[in-house]
Amino acid sequence: MDGSAGSTGGSARDSEERKAALPRFAKPPTTGSVIGWTLLSTVVPGAAHLRAGQRRTGFILLGVFGALLAAAVIFAVVIDANLGLAVKDGVWVTIVVAATIGALAWFALVITSYIALGPDRLPQSGQVISGIVVGILCVGVMGPFALTAGGMLTVRQTTNDIFQPEPGTSVAPVKQEDPWNGRRRVNFLLIGGDAAGDRTGVRTDSMTVASVDVRTGNSVMFSLPRNLQFVHFPKGDPLAARFPNGFTGDSGQGLLNEVWQYAEDHLGKGRGPRELKSAIGYTLGIKVDYYAIVDMYGFAALIDAIGGLKIRVEQDIRWGGHFGTAGTIKAGYQRLDGEHVLWYGRSRVDSDDFSRMSRQRCVMGALLNQATPSVVLANFGKIATATRHLFRTDIPRDLLEHLVPLAVKVKDAKTTSLQFVPPTIWPGAADWMKIRRLTAQAVKESERTGSGTVAAGATAAAAASGTTGASATPSGGGSSATPSTSRSATAPTPVRTPTPNRQSKAAAKSLKEACGF
């Protein structure tokens, strides 16, 4: 009996040991669990394989995913440290390739995760439902990668279309170690062009030179009125010989906004921007390095792409026709869409050219302040679409990677502005020496002060009154010759500007002070 009992006890223990040695299976999967674990695997690759008992595969997928995350963080840190890399053509191509591979990899990940969970053990209805959900998931996970690749291709094409060399010109190679060729300042001519369907050619209605200190980012914006008359050209320029006493153009008025189209018509296609740069640089006593022209109507589309601009409207602005019957932009802080930003900057109702210049300056400053990296990234596709036919420039493509960090530096630095308007400067009888003196003084003031919002006013005001002894030496490598303030008997007759100025302050102001940022 005892032996028999012992034998029976031993058999029971052997049976339990044999059961323990057999593989243990989880509970049969449900439709919800298969779908849930597949979904989790799109965020944590390998989770479904670990749940299914495929540990080796699961840990490999987790390791690869961790390495990709680490690479992405390193890439973000490198880009943050050098924003110029973000606009390199090679980086964009790399992102497109990586996004394409990522789309295919995540598609394969979803399929293999679903199969690893054993959907064949589900009832027929569960297989159908889970199969449909996983199919939708496959398309969903590929979507962000496809959008990224498509967006990068669009931006790449847009950028390469904009930054094209001027016809008939050769672009000097950009030195990576010294992209500005040893210059302390670089000067950009920013133009608002109005090429409406009912007009022939381009009218440069808004002309501003942004003079930027490449070391600090401190900048001065010089606004020139479109009706500035009889500008001169430097010696050797073809228009200098044609107009020795000042530009008169075809109309005889010789307005500054006629220079571009006159050069295009009489000197050849592509000469407009070069002659306008030459005339403005000679007038200010600086060398204008690059230009960028923005189509006014395309500019409205750009404003809409970033969600509008918040602007301080000092007084009601009526717009539309000669009497402002289309609408009114109310005084106060307003968020304006593209159409109303355009009317705010261009309305002539109860206004003069110089008030419009002031408003346009504030629009440019508002765009500079509000187009933050986060806003640009959030609206990347819209901005790329809006800008394809918006800009034209002679800035070399290879300089763009250096221009981006400079723009960020400018955003955080001090920006002052100076307008050459009555009573300081009369467009019909401009004092060219005074313009140069004001320009040189504003540049010196900008270089002397640090970043901040203090107006560069006192010295510029003194220069405007003619009491300063500042040298008129051109900054930025401009021609040293100075336009004569005297006129011969055959020179155009000076006239007073037809549009009086209601803003008489001549001092260079910070945009915060002038526009209420």
C-alpha cells in the first residue's frame, strides 16, 4: 500500500513537471487586442512582436527605433546650432530620401506586426474587421512621410526657381569661410513691385535699403520715395552719360520708380534691377549688394499663408478708389489678412506718399517680427506655394545658407529706419550731399549702439539739420564720388514734391517706437 501510494505520488509529480516543461500559450487573441497592439507598434516598433513572444525581433526593432530617435535628435541639435544647413539643397534631398524610406519601412512594420499577432486565429468577422483597420493604418502611417517628402520637393523647387542667376550674369563662388568677402555690412535693396494687368512693365512703388551689420545684426532701413526726381548714376554707368544732369526718363519727370522700366526698355532685359541698384547706391553713398523684388499681389498671398499680420493702425485708413468707398481699416491693434495689409500699406485716400512709406515700413517690420520659425514651419507648404512667383532676386543660391542665420541675428538685434522725406529732403529738389550725410550718420549710429530698441535719433537729427560734421564717406564699398548739388543751365528744373509730408521727424527711429511693436 505504501509503495503503491509512493508510486502514485511520484507519477503525479512527474506529470506536473512534464506540464511545466511544455510551452505556455497566451489566451486566444481578440479583435480589439490585435488592432490595439498593431496600433501601438506604429508608435513603439517591436511592441507587437514582444507581445507575440518574438523577443529577438521585438528587441531588434526597438533598438533600431531608438537609434533613429537619437539620430533625429542629433540632426535637430545640429540644425539648431547652424540654421543655414536647413536650406542646403543636399539636406533637402536627404530628407526626401529618408521620408521615402520611412514610409516604406513603417508600411512593412504595420504588416509584420499584424501578422506576428496571429490574426488567423480570430473568427472570420474579426479577421475582416482587423484587416480593414490595418489597411487604413498602413495608408495613415505613410501619409506624414509622403507629405514631408512632397513638401520638401516643393520647397526645393520653389527656392531654386527664385534664386536663379540673372540672365547674362555670372555669379562668383561663395566662400564658406567668408561668405561676405570681408565686408562688415551688406546692403539689400527691398522693392515692392506693382505689375498689375492693366499696366505695362514694372513700377517699383516701394524702395527700401536694408543695411545690415553682419557681426551684430544691427540694421538700418533707408526708405526712398518713389517720386524722388533726377537721381544721378556713378561714372561709367551707361545712364550716367545719357543723363549727366540727373535722370529724366521718357516722361521728363525722372521719378525714381521709372528707372527700372526705363533700363529694361532702353538697355535690355535684365538691366532694370542693376540700374536701380546703381542709382540708389550712388544716391545713398553705399554699395547695394543684392536686391529682392516682391510682387504686391503675391505679397498678399504670403500674408494669408502665415495667418495674417497684427499691426497697430494709428488712425482709420479708408481704401478703395479715390474716396475710400470700399472699406475702412479701423484704428487700433488689428490682425489683417493679406488684402487688408496690402490696402493698409498702399491706400492713398486722405494720405500722401510719405505716410504710405511709413505704413509700408511697419508692414515689413511686422512681418519680420511675426514670421517666427514656428510660424514658418507650421505653414511651410502654403508659404512655398505663395512665394513661387512672388520673389525675384539676384542673391546667389549658395549664399542662402549664410543668409538664414544672418536673418535670425537681425531679428534679435536693433533695427532703425530713416525716411528721406520732406521737410528734410524734397524729392523734386533733393540735396544729395545731405542724403549721404544722413545715411553715413545713421550707419555709424547703428554700429555704435548695441542691440535694443533705442532710437538712433539725436545724431541723425543733427545731420538732417546740417549741424553735424560727419563725413559723407560711403559705407559698404560704395563709390566715393558724390552727386553734385549744383545744376547747370540744362539741368532739370527743381520742383517741390506734389505730395506734402505730414511727418516731419527726420531722425532714424527704431521700428518698435515707430510702429508700436
